[in-house]
Amino acid sequence: MNFASLWFHLLLVSMLLLLISPAAESTFLFFSCIFRLPLCPFRTTTTMMA
């Protein structure tokens, strides 16, 4: 196994562990609200700035 493949697999495993953890959902919602993504549940149409 070469070095790039090893890093890719370590990254893949760490991302899967992050998504399995219960805190990952709240972190994802937090960042979606910070970056004003449409997935944010607290985003309304009345507070949008043009």
C-alpha cells in the first residue's frame, strides 16, 4: 500500500467515525446555519438579506 492510499483510507475511516458519532448531526447543522445553507432548519425567508 503506498503512502497516498494509506492517507486516503485513514481519512475515509475518520470521516465515517465522525458521521457515526451523535455530535456529528449537531455540528453539521451548526455549520449549515453559519454558512447559510438551505439545510439549516432555523433559516427563514423573512431574515434573508439580499
